Amino acid sequence: MFYLITEMEISTDVLRLDILRVCLEILMGLKETPGSS
């Protein structure tokens, strides 16, 4: 039971990091090309 809970927490942490990375990449892309869109 505890093993399953810790695995879920780890997976959510990884998902959160992926979302943060994607947001950072989008922000950096917008900063690099301000007049393209």
C-alpha cells in the first residue's frame, strides 16, 4: 500500500517537472522570437 502511494507521488512529481520544463521552454521561445507570431 505504502509502496503504491510513494510511486504515485513520484510520478506526479515527474509530471510536475515536465509541465514546468514545457512552460519554461514556451516562455524562452516567446522571449527569443517576440515578433514572429
